[in-house]
Amino acid sequence: MTSATAREPAARERDEGILLASLDHLAGREQQLMERFYALFFGRHPEVRGLFGEHSISEQEEMIRETLASVVAHLHDEPWLDGNLEAMGKSHQEYGVEDPMYDGFLECMLEALEHVTGADWDRDCADAWRAALGRLTDVMRAAGRRAGAATG
């Protein structure tokens, strides 16, 4: 999988414009995105449902907002992002998240984004989102692996 940081500068610049336009389109539609994402994710990967415990709808919506905020932070090379992703990867490992679950998350999030974005979704938009979300999940996955190796 190609991460956004490994992409050529021209592709990264193009992706930034696409993602910012897409995020503008998603503004105010977080609930719709959350509902679609969790329906897909829990439907296709019922094994992950238990990892969410008793999180309320508002907590799940906040998780979606945090994902979108991380994409924006990634676009702006925010220095705090990697530390947050490392911590999240470690905590996800402690909760029992396994590598294949990240792939399931990515595919379901992309499909939910496509559904909510509608006619504005095209291959370039899909590629930009895949690169950005892939970069985030790559960092978290690596942190989880390191944490797992350190404990066992």
C-alpha cells in the first residue's frame, strides 16, 4: 500500500486539494458517514463489534470526527500527529485490534466516504483518501506491532 508520505510531491499536492474539497463536502454529514461506516464495518466484520464496548452513538461520531481531523492534520504536517497515532496504535493493540482489522476499517471507510460524497467521488478522490487513511493506519499498525512485540 502506498502511504501519502511516500507519494511524489505533485501527487501529494493534488491529493491535498482533493481531500480538502472532499472534507468541505462532508461538513455536516459526519452522522451520515458514521452510520454508513459502522453499518458496513460491523456487518462485514462482526468480530470487531465487541472491541467497541458500550460506546454511545455520540462517542462513535467523535471517533469519525477524529479520523477526519487526523487527515487534515496529515495534510498540514502537524507535528503532534505521529505521537497521537503511535499512542492510538498502542491502545488499539491493547484493546485487541489485529492487523487485518485495519484493512477492514480502511475498505469500509472508503466505501462509506464514497456513499456520502456521492457524485463527487471519482478515482482521484478514492486514491487520495486511500493514501491519506493508509498512512494513518500504517503508523497505528506499526505502533501496535511494536507494543505487542514488547509485551509478549
